[in-house]
Amino acid sequence: MKTSLVWNLGYCDTESSMPKETFAAKVPGSVQLDYAAAYGLPDYRFETNFEQYRWMEDKYWVYSAEYDARNTDLPYLRFIAKGIDYKYDIYVNETKKFSHEGMYRTVILDLNEYIGKIVTLKIVVHPVPKSNVGLPSPNTRDEQNQCCKPAVSYGWDFHPRLIPLGIWEEAYIETSSLPEHIKPNISYTLNTKRDVAALSLRVNVDENVKWRFVDPDGKVIFEGVSPSENFEIASPLLWWCNGYGAPNLYTWELTVPCGDTEETFSGKIGFKTVSLEMNANTWSLPDFPKSRSCPPITLCLNGIPIFAKGSNWVCPEIFYSELTPQRYREQLQLVKDANMNILRCWGGAIVNKESFFDLCDEMGILVWQEFPLACNNYHATEHYMELLKCEANDIIDRVAGHACHAIWCGGNELFNSWSGMTDQSLALRLLNSITFERTPNIPFLATSPLMGMGHGSYLFVYHNGKEVVEVMQHSNNTAYTEFGVPAFSNLDCLQQITDLKNLFPMVANDVTCAHHGFDAWGKGQTWCSKDTIQSYFGESNSLEQLVNRGQFLQKVGYRFIFEEARRQKPHCSMAINWCFNEPWPCIANNSVICYPNSIKPSYYEIAKACRPVAATARYRKLRYRAEEMLEFDLFLLNDGVSPLDPMEIVVLVQVGNEDPVRIMTWEVPYIEANTNFSGPTLRYCLPVISNAETCKIILAAGDASSEYTLLYNCPQHIAPKKKTLNM
Amino acid sequence: MKTSLVWNLGYCDTESSMPKETFAAKVPGSVQLDYAAAYGLPDYRFETNFEQYRWMEDKYWVYSAEYDARNTDLPYLRFIAKGIDYKYDIYVNETKKFSHEGMYRTVILDLNEYIGKIVTLKIVVHPVPKSNVGLPSPNTRDEQNQCCKPAVSYGWDFHPRLIPLGIWEEAYIETSSLPEHIKPNISYTLNTKRDVAALSLRVNVDENVKWRFVDPDGKVIFEGVSPSENFEIASPLLWWCNGYGAPNLYTWELTVPCGDTEETFSGKIGFKTVSLEMNANTWSLPDFPKSRSCPPITLCLNGIPIFAKGSNWVCPEIFYSELTPQRYREQLQLVKDANMNILRCWGGAIVNKESFFDLCDEMGILVWQEFPLACNNYHATEHYMELLKCEANDIIDRVAGHACHAIWCGGNELFNSWSGMTDQSLALRLLNSITFERTPNIPFLATSPLMGMGHGSYLFVYHNGKEVVEVMQHSNNTAYTEFGVPAFSNLDCLQQITDLKNLFPMVANDVTCAHHGFDAWGKGQTWCSKDTIQSYFGESNSLEQLVNRGQFLQKVGYRFIFEEARRQKPHCSMAINWCFNEPWPCIANNSVICYPNSIKPSYYEIAKACRPVAATARYRKLRYRAEEMLEFDLFLLNDGVSPLDPMEIVVLVQVGNEDPVRIMTWEVPYIEANTNFSGPTLRYCLPVISNAETCKIILAAGDASSEYTLLYNCPQHIAPKKKTLNM
């Protein structure tokens, strides 16, 4: 039986002192939010209020609660906490019973000796860890390089420095007639042909129990009574990711006698195999001296090569204690509805609560899970190696066995100059080793990107002056595991930051910088990109117009990159944009969803780009002049599990509001399942149409139809032309 | 006390049958050699005699020996075997006591129950393992893909198919008053500054012992009596590789009381740290999308970046049982005298006997040790994974702790199409994991080459028609871990193969093919390259002339590549040619030493190229016409640990027997230690000299002097010119 506790909280400056005042604490929760609620601090999301929360990272925070065990009639009493952030000591009736560093540990504290007494629990949470190992400067994200808290909390280009502390997962008292906390362990192996699943059901009790195993249709297919049962399922329904089949889940139920009564547990399990295979055309090498081939990044699910389409998940809240199944579900449903099949759970953020993985299981969303390393050099001190080993094992406990779990990764961008780690880094050798020992059937990547895979860029016009449309069609990567195009947040999101009238004209100031409109990624206009917007559209007359124009570029960019990555299949096998969500309201960001859950227009374009079957055009650039040649290559993209019957695709071009001109009827033949088809390259000389500002490529192909809006005769673009005319 | 046994040997067709006849066996030895000695088989090295040995790979071989323990007066009796090749059962008085697969296990068999009796030992060695997992065809090296025998034994481009079996390491009876075989365990850690070594001396006995620890000058610096001692050495003399300092070794001595007497053990230990650091200019990446940087391959010894110069060691004998400290020493002395500092112990061959590592410790030769995987795809069957784990641990026991040991590597060319393994291959994840657990301070490479590192080519004129001199100066690798230039063996080696008169004219036949003159690497003239030789020199008139001409090309090629790799320092940090030695007499091969120990002329050129300080010229190609411009870049290469004082280098060119012409005096300034200096590019129009066949570049620079002999007006080369003249 579970009993929640009523917690109080206070802070002090040293480990041994006691808080002067205490106030109510929410569990799960964060000390900063509890303090803010108690003392009326303004919303950290508004303007620069978050700075008023900063001091809290350096305090000791003392949680306390009482449990009256005087009338406890069951023989076993335990305190269970599923995650405390980050370094802490637990005292029971003033005696220190447990100390730990790490936020992913499930603590199970035996309190039997206190039965018949009043139990006082005290949890002292230590200040935020700040490394000084190999540090170039203080107050930077490098301070995270000796701990397993999320690096993003220390400040990122979409996240302020605001570092949560507290009991971030469920915590409660358990009374029981069983000597041990119940831990069911369900595992399976699939045979080579995947037509037999061998199940193992285990639970840590000594007596008879009741097991039931139910198929996805609700039919009971196994019942047993031993704490350890094994059985086989012939022709099991496999778990498939979104777009490739149903995410079939079986249900296990366990009933354990518990004194006069009994307790029931249940969970889901999906059968799948996953591997990373070599991408097409990567084995061949140039002439001698020969080096190695690029590593494999084609994800095979149940033996079928998947084109992985998805996004980087960076956490929908700064205070991750606030994440609930409902909060996860509203965003994961959007992931699924965008025809995505994978999330890269980026190493700068937390490893999510288990409900996240339950929902991904249910929705058919593959999870690439990184360990909490990102962009820093995690020096292999004795303390860090011990800590990482411990946290990695706790993370594996949390994630492993979920049907959705497809890839382990050591962390983000560790093999680049700004991190400085290499294949020789002991932290990464440790993670390879632990994951190999515990989950050998899940692939492990040391980091992202690896050779052949690409990260970036994150702008519509790159630092070298080239447009994303131009760069991407000349790229040749095996996977695009990060790429971004920034856009302003929607107005409903922006007004969480400040009064909208403060945002136009859009200029750099404390608020717009703090919320990543300026100086977010290096110095300059990241992420607002207002000069880029102006270079395409001229001066904007209102915030709404500026926002719309920026969001138009994001739509164009994301649609193009997702489709281009798919056009490069099978050499390319993955497209994962940076990023899906954001943890607080940003002025502008690469995200597709703005805080807390507002959909940017690019979302719908990505959803189209990720349809299993899509007719697409690879055009050369975004803007054209009258009488210029519009050139584009046609592709019919098929990630579908079925072949496509022959079809007709009508290709039209429309300038301004003129009638669309049919320029071709493309006769597409029968196409194999999971195979693209390259069509012709079309050229069309754009007519002179006065007052037109756009031209459209329209591919009429039923459900696979596409429409691309390009810019026509925009004043900024044709201005330089005048010179030539005057000559 | 050790007692050798007298062994008999016989063979049979099944595991349960008994040999019909037996004959004397040598231990250490190989069954093939014993059989050949007993039945007068001709030398396997002559012509195609090795084919007469082939049938033996499919037999069960039964060793037997007797030990009279009736008068044994010590309480403990053991059988010890330091390596049996490959799968075997050990019977004592007809009872099976031990079964094992793997050649690197030290077997310690308790025979106490037989004291007072006559002990009959029988060792049944199983036939050669032949995999059928994922096999394209039988009788190829792929048959090795489920075992840990050396792949080379199954046939390679310098090795016939001839697969040893037998007790290949020392085996003996031990009587003792101590219950366990003595296993001293000496380890140390160096602090970060490397100025304190913390020693741990351990031995598996319960009583007091005598320890002595002696510094490299012979001075006793520690004495102790406990089976477990710890002490520190301040300012220890570090172990350095050849060319960078003395290979300082300390000596430990252990005296253990053993009944009325005592036994003494001793060994050497050297203090060093080793790491792989990023090569110069490898962190920077091209434009977005950004991938990863090439992995690190600059070997740092005691914090100092080393230019690793060395060779691939492929084993000096087909029957590796025959390797003795003396046999190792004669070749390792040559390695050292060639100014080399590293050997890559290639994964196709055995892991050497421990005396090899003792000698490398003593001579300052770094060892890159591969696990026994090469070019195949080692599928992760349950059997193979168990076996590999077992053998890997036994190999680590053999190698770890040796001062010379610098790098672990998973095996040879596993990430190339002809193998098909990847970073995801479980066999390699296992090896990374085991080496991390047991020897975290020794770098691990999954395979060679990795990205940025180069293998090949292996010809003077590449398959694409380009000369090695041209290709290498345009290569840009971080390390060259294999590169070869073939040459005929010396005449004294060739006459071990057949009567020399059979070798001229050199044509493909059973003998010249079997000994790798033809069809060794694909079809054609590997390794004799007679058409290439003819294209430079015209028809040869004798075997001696043909051999000399081929060896000339090898001299030129190897000298150029070693120097060129050094010129590319610091981006390049390693040059390891393919290969040093050969296991039997080859007609031609990339080796520098021919069987058994005959030095090819290229050896002396490599020794010059590897001098710590060398003046070198990067010329464009080997052959020139009269009136053609001879162009070359000057470099002073300094791998030395000291800076170089300013010096004058006189540059001369000599055509034929004319007097050398001084074309420049290069004033070289002060140069930092361990740093190259780039000089000018010189151009000299070659004069017309009748009857001259060579021109020389001479760099007169004292000990750093160099001389390059190039070809001048060779008839084959100038022939096409005539066309132009006739126009």
C-alpha cells in the first residue's frame, strides 16, 4: 500500500545548519518552484525573472515529512523515491540512512525498525554541482563536466541558466506483507526468423503468484503461478514503428498475495529486433591508401530497413519535475501525427520519466536515448567514472526493455573540437562496456554525429552565405541527425515573454537576448534572423508580419531538408531535425512546437514531408526573377511497406494568381515497397507577371500531392539587377 | 621443482579411437613437425612439399607421457602447460580432467591424488576448427571466422595453408611444498606528473616471502617480507622507446620458502604512460553539415608525442611452436637497429610467446597488439562470443603489464568490405569492454585502419598506373599502418625453395605460385612484379639481375614512404610498413627480412629513413630524361628529443659518373626538438650525359646525410619520346 507524504521545505547555507523557515513542498517538484510559490516570486518565464531564481542553485535544501507508523498493521515499511535531484542525504529520525549522487536512482529504504513509531524523514539536497576540472571559465555549461545532471540546465542557446533541484519523481511510503518491494522482470528473446518469442516472467517473491499474458487483441494466451515462468509464443505480433505497422503490445498482469489481500501489477511488452546496418554505397572506398568505411546508421526494425524520420526531443519544461503523462502525451501525439517514427532524446537533456517511454511504446515512436553527456569534455576522474557507472546503470534500468528503445548513444557532439573527447575517452568506453554487458541487442553509438553523419546547420542562410536549399541538395550524408531552421514563436507564445509591443521593432535587449532572440548561438541574430528575413522580404511593418515571414522561411527550410534527406535514400537513412519542442518561451528557436504547446506552421510542412508516400520537387533555390529558368527534379518518395501501382502525376507551375500552367504529366510506373523513384528534371521559364510575389510548383498526385511556394521578383532580390539594366 | 616429460604422439580419425602407431614428440612442438621427423617427410618449405602436410589438419592427435610419482616427497603435484593448440582434452590415468578450446590458456592441473602412483597423461588435440558460419566457400581463410587460431595459417598472400596443432608452449610437471602455483603480480600507478610510481607487489602465498626491488642501475631500492607489499618510488626512471630515451627497466625478485628450500622468481617492470591523442589539424571540419573528426592516432609516451616508425610483425615461422627467445632476439635486434620504435603485431598471426614481449621491453620497442581477428566477419554466435571472451582474457594475461605494450586493437581490416564488420559488431564491443575493464590505461582501437588512417598500397606501381612516389606525396593520412613494396627474396632464401635454375626465366608454375611469386594477391604478378621491373629496366639477363632490380624498386619505395610519412608530421604520426618478416621462404614479398633471417637491401634504406634526424628530398618520380627538370622539396626531419643547432646542408646532383654538381647550400636555422623543418623546392635541369643510367640527389649533412639514386634515360622510359622526335 502506498501513502503519499506531506512535505515541507527550507534552505540553508551549509550542510549542517537547519532552515530558518519552511514552507510547503510539492512532490514530485522542484525547490525553485516551491520557493517561488511560497514567497510569491514572479513567473520565471516572464522577461528576465529567471535571474531571481539563480541564487537557489547554491543552497542546501531540506525536505521534511512525517509518517505515523504507530498503527501500521503490516510487517514491512519502506520509503520509496523514484528519483531525487541531485546529490542528497536521507535522514530517518535524525539518523543518516542513505547518501547518493545521481538523479536516476530508485531509492528503497527499509523502515521496518520504525514500525510502531512516528517516522521523520529528512532529505538534504546539496547545491548544484559545479566542476572546476579542465574549465576554461566559470558559469558556463562546462561546469557540468563532472556530473550527470542535464547540461542544458547550465545554459544553452534555447535554455536559460536555471538548474532544478528537488524530489523530481514520485516518492511515497509503502507498507506491505512482503519483505521486498515487488519488482517484476519481464524479458524475451526472438528467434532468428522472429516467429517464436520466448518469454521469461520473474518476480522477487517466494510464494505462488498469478501471471496472465494477454495478446494485443485482449486474448489471454498464458497463465501461470510460479514466481518464475517461461513460455513461448508462436508467430508473435511484432512491434512496429509509426508508418511501418502497428505498435503491437502484449500485456502482462501479475497478482501477488499480500497478507489477507493481494496486489496487482501490470505492464506492456513489445517484441522487436533492432540493428544498425551499413548504408548503401558506403562499403566502397577511394583508391589506396584505403581508410575505413563510414559506420552504419541504417536502422533495421524486425529486419526491415527504416527511413528514420523524426526530431530531437529536448524536454518540454525547464522544471522537468512538472512532466506528467498528460504533458508528454500532448506532444508525443503531435510527433506521431507528423508521420515521425523516431525521437532522438538528446544528451543535453534529462532521461525522461518512464511514462514517456510507455507512451512511445504505445504510439510506435522509436527512441534514440543518449546518456547525459553533451558538448563537454567529461574527464575520467575517479569520482566521475564511479558516478557515471552508477547513473548509467540506473538509466538502463529505466529505459531497457521498452519496445520503443532502439539506440543508445554516449552523448551529443563529443567528437568535435568544442567537446574534445575521442574514441579513447574512458567515459565513452565505460558506456560502451555497460550497455554491451546489459543490453547487447541494442546498438550503441559513441556520440552523434559519427563519420558520415551530419549536424547542422541551423540557419536558413548559412554562415557562408549559401541558402539551406542549395547546401542540402549537395550534401551527401548517411544521416542528418541535427539540422535546424529558426523561426519566431507564435504570438501566443511571445506574449508569455513580454508585452508584444516591446517586441517591435525587434531589437536586442535584456529580454530578447535572455529569450534567445539575439546572441543565442554566438553573437548576432540567433535566433531571430531578422536581417535574413529582411533580405528576402524587405522591411516588415508589424510584429505579426515579421513573425509570419520568419515562419515562412522555416516552413520552406524544414520541408526541403526532410524531403531532400529522403531523396538521398538509401545512402541516407535518417532525418532528425533540431528540435521538436522547447522548455520555455523563446523569441525564436529551431523548434517546431513553441512553449508550452503551440504549433508553428512548419509543423504541417514537416508532416507532409514525412508522409510515407510523397511526390516531391528538388528545386534549386527559393527566389526567382521573371524570365528566369525554374528548374527542379521530380521524385516519388516511398517509405511505404507496400509497392505503389502506376500513377499519373500532373506537374503545374503557377505565378502569382494566374492560372496554373500544366507543364508535364509524369507517368510513374510500378514502384517497389520502401523504394524511391527518380523522375525527370523539368525546366520552365517563368513568365513576366506584374505584381506577382510568388510562384508555385504543384504536383497533383492524390494523397501524395505537394505544393511549393517560392518567391518571385521580390524587391530585395531584383534590386541589384537594376545596375545591369542601366549598363 | 619442474620436470620435463618425454612425450609420444600418434593420430587417429575419431575422438574415441587410439593411434595405431606412436612416435616421439617434441614439446613445445607441432604435430606436423613430429610426424615429418618420424616418417621422413621432406621439408615443407621446399617447392610444394607443404601439400603433403595438409591431411594432418583433419586428424585427432594424441600426446602421451608418463610421470613416476611413486617417490614424490613434496605434498603438491601439478601439470602445467602454457599453451596447447587448439581444442583439446587432457586425461590423467584415462580419466578426462580438463577440456578447453583456445591456445592461450595456461593450464594448471592439480595431480595431488596421484602422488605415490604412476601418472599417465594423455592430451587429445582435436582437428583444426573449420567454420561454416556465413561462409561463401570452403577451404578459405573464412573457415577461421569462429575460432581464435591465427587466420594466416588458413592461407594468406605470403603463407601457405598449413595449420599447426600441438603443445606449442612449455609443458611440465611441478612438485612443490606450496599448495598453489606461484603467481607473482606486480603492478604500479604513476601520478599525473609521472614523478612518483606507486608499486604493488602481490603473491598468492600465505607466509612471509622476500621481495627485492632493484633500479635499472642495480641498486636495491626496496625490500619487504609480506606477500602483499606497497611502496612508492620518487622520480622513477621512465621506460622510453627506441630513439626517445632508455628503456629503463626495474627488477623485482621474490624468494618464497618452499619446504626445506626456497624458490626464487624475478621479472622486470618499466614505468610509462601511453595515450592516443588527436593528430594536428584534425579537429577542424569542413562546412555544415558537420560530421566528426578523424580519431586520434598520435601515440604519446610519457606525455611526449612519438612519431611511431615501425613494421608489421607477421611471425617468423609457420610453426610458431619453434619460436625461441633466440629466434625472436635476432629479428628484434634488426628492428631496433633500423631505428624503429614500434611493431604492429598483426591480428592475422599469433599473439607471441611471452619472451617476445620481454625482449621488446628490453629493446624499447612499442607493441601494438591485435586480437586474433583478421579480414573475416566474426559472427557473434554464442559459441564464438564465449570463446573470444576466454581467449581475450588469456591474451590480456600474457601481454598486459609489459612496458612495451602500447595499443590494443580488435584486429585487422575489419571495417572494410572484405570483412564486413562494423562498430556494432558484438565481437568488437566485447573486446573494447574487456580491455576497458582490465587495462583501462591502454588505448583500444577497434581495428586498423580507422578513418584517416591508411592501408596500402602494396606495389611500386599501383593498380591505377601511378608510381608509389607520386601517390604518397599526395596522400594525407594521419597514420600509415600498412604499406608495402614487394621485392624478390635474396638468392640464399630463394634456394631454400627450389634449385635457382628453375627460377629463371621467372614464370608462373606450381612452385612459384605456391611461394607467392604469382597469384598471391588476386591474379597476376604478385609479388614478383616482373613486368613492372621490366618497364623500368628492360629485359633482365639473369635471376641475379632480376632480383637486384626488383630489390632496387623496394629500396626506393620504402625509403620514400617512410620519409614522406615523416614529412607529413605532425598531421601524420605513424609509419608502419607491411611487413617486417616472413614465415617461410617466399619468391617475393613485401617483407624486409626474408626467411629465415636474410636482410633485403631495403632494410638499410628504411634504417636511414628512420634515423631521428634526417635530411630528405621529396622528388616527384623515379625516372627522368636528359634535359628534364629534376624537382624536389627539401626537409630536415627531426624526431629527436633535442633541438638542432643551425647547420649547413650542401645539395648536389650527380648524373652517371660525372662529378656531382653543387646546386645549393641550404642554411638550416635552429630547430626545436621533435619538429621538422621545411626547406626550399629546388629545380635542376638534367644535362645530357651519354651512357649515364642514374642521377643522384645528394644531401651532405653529416650524420643526417641522404643520397637518392634515380633513373636517368632508361630505354623503356625514353622509347615513347622517339615518336615526338619524329613528328
